[in-house]
Amino acid sequence: MSDQTTKLVVIGAGPGGYAAAFLAADLGMEVTVFDPEVNPGGVCLYRGCIPSKALLHVAKLLSETEEAINWGIEYNKPKIDINKLRLWKTGVVEKLTGGLGQLSKQRKINYIRGHAFFLDNNTLEITDLNGKKNKFAFEYVILATGSRPTVIPALNLDSQRCIDSTGALALKDVPEKLLVIGGGYIGLEMGTVYSALGSKVTVVEMTPGLLPGADRDLVRVLEKGLTTKFESILLNTKVVEMKEVKGGVKVRFKGENPDLQDQVFDKVLMTIGRTPNSENLGLENTKVTIDEHGFVKVNKQRRTDDPHIFAIGDIAGEPMLAHKASHEGHVAVEAIAGHKSAFEPRAIPAVVFTDPEIAWCGLTENQARKQNRNVKVMRFPWAASGRALTMGRVDGLTKLLIDSESERILGMGIAGAGAGELIAEGVVAIEMAANATDLKMSIHPHPTLSETIMETAEMFFGTSTHIYRPKRKE
């Protein structure tokens, strides 16, 4: 017999889990949430998106104080109080997670700190933080257990000098020399933070370019900016051995440069991806199936092979993004409520919060090429943007992929200051099936960076005001 019953159980209170729980409560469902943390928030708020963006904001500020000398303003070298910075970052996290706790109480959600384990496909065993167990019967479950940093066993050095993203965000100190293993968005963002704080940062990436899978035009802009901030970027190179020595970690590389010597770093940050948390949940006691990568298989409603169990967020597959998880959570709850709802986005935006930022949504140029899509690619350099010139940020680029026949907007990419804010216009354009004329005819405020989107659309017709590139005759 179960000790308690509930309409809906949500396992995991990250951006997907709490968004699902809140909507379900708003729709009148009885909701119970299980998570080990004091308040909702998950990895994103506690150890991911929010603390990293707080530190990246500081990094950007430090970078701007150095750039200001180009405009006739010179500052003394900033004094960094690492303890105060850490407290400020923690305060941001506590304020947000505390607010979510209040919202949970206002919605009368039963929030329980503990670990959930499936006994069968309608019963959970809950172990609280004191080890006490009880059973919960449910009508529906939404799995939102997220992911964790991936570890390479051969390089898993048991040392305080080797950290993952969680350790990097703890900000215990600022190492003189930092090696970042992995040229993905987490590694580049944290590398940006530590570089601004004073570390000499080396990034090693085993593929030919940073951010594998991202648009190369955008990555080129970013890489140009990072080469001035980082000590070194090693591409087509991998770490083959790490050994703790006096004063640091000795690292051996293997790559395209045969003369690359072993180096000693004060700390090594491992950022080679994330692994879904699909183990130790008792899913083998249900009808839920898991693929070879550890992702739970779901349909368009985010329903698993067990009709009463749904999965959202990182555990349900790529891309592992907080906003994707939140949207999936809404879809799952609406499906449980009997609404005609499906997860069918035309565009999921991705943002890398480095300096410069890069962001993209919809179809990329590589994807278009692989699909043999007949598209026109328009690129507007920010050197032609008045607003970019006033900011001293002419390193940017706005890019549109436009269907050659229908003229519909299929994809957008932006590299430059504020790219993460600007990309939302591309998401709306793609979701609403807007065409190049729609963007061209929509009046954008002047002078702004958003004008570059309008002018990129104008380039399709050969009529961009600030770029003279007449349309070629077919």
C-alpha cells in the first residue's frame, strides 16, 4: 500500500520541472515535486545558467574597462575581491531560487526534498534526506532529472586541481594558469570568466574548430575575439595524460603540432559535455525505454513508452537547453490535461554568452547543405551598423538563411554584443513563417543593432541602405 497519492508527480525541479509543476497547479492539478534542493531551480539556477551569467556579466564589465582606453577613458587596474564576488554570485542564486520557493508555496505544490525510485509504473519509493522511505502512488509522472558533467575515466584525476563546471562556478580561487578541456559553450564561457579575472587560459579541442556543430561564420567572429583573451587555443588536439606534480597538473597533448610540449597548469577544467541522469531511478521497473546515449525515448507529447510517464529536458534528448526543457514541460502538462499539444518547434534558439556572444536558431548553413535545400545566405557585417560603431563593436555579423522560392526565413545567426537578446526576433519570424519582405518592411528603431536584421533582409532584394550589393540577375 502507498502512504500517499497524487495526480501528478514531477521528479526534478529544474527549469523544465518547475515550469511543468507550476502550469499543472495553475490548471487545477494536485502536484507533488521531488528534488534534493531546498527550493526549485535545478542545475540551471544553482550550478549552471544563472551563476555563470552573473560571472560573465562581471567579465564583460572588466573587458569594457580595458576597451575604454580606445575612447579616451583610462581606468586604474581593477581590484578584484574574489570573496565579495563569490557572495554576490551566490546572492543572485539565492534570490531567484527563494522566489521560486515562494511561487511553489503560493500554488500549494507539495514540494518534498528527496530521491524518487520507481517500484512499478504507478508507485514510487521516496527516500528523504534523512534516509526515511515512504511510497507514493501517482496517476502521472514527469521525469525532469536533468544531466551532469561527462567524465572521461582515463582522465579522471582525483585531485582538487581538476574541476568540472560546478567546481569552476564555486570560484574558490583564480588560478594563474588554467587549462580548459573542451571547446564547447561551457568551456568557452568559463574560460572567458577566468580570463577576465586574471587567469592565463588555454583551451584544447579535439575537433578542427571551436563549438563543433555551430555555424562557422559565427564561430569565426567569436574565435577572433577569444584569441586576444586566451593564452592559447589548441585545435585538432587532445589530452592523453594528466599527472599531478608539485605546484600543478602536468598535461601531455597529442595533436596536429608534433612539437607541442607537456605543460603544467594550476588547474584543469573538464568541459566535454553532459550526460543525462537516467540511472538509479528504477526505470527498469516500468515500460520506459532508454536509447544508447542514456536519453529516455519520448513522442511529440513527451510521453514515454509507458503512457503514464513523461520525460522532459536534458533526460529527453538534445539540445540540452533550459528553455527547451521549460517548453517541453508545458507540452507534457497540456497533454496530461487533455489538450491537443505537441512539441514541434521550428526554431530552438541557442546562445553562447561569451564576448562577443553568438546565437542562432532554425536552419544552419551546414544543415541546409546536407539537406540540399535551395537557400540564399545573407550576411550583414556590423562594420556597416551605426549603432555598432558607437559601441566600438564592429566585430559582429547578422546572417539570414532564406528559402530561394518562398522567401521564407529558415534560419538566423548573430555574432556580436547582445546576440542572445537579438535572436528572439529570428525565433518569432521562423515560427510565424515570416518571409524576407516581412522583416524588410518592419520598421526597426534607429540606431540599434536590431536594424542589422532588417538590413540583412533587405540584402536579399539588393536594396540594403548601408551595404551596396545589387541583387544578381538570375
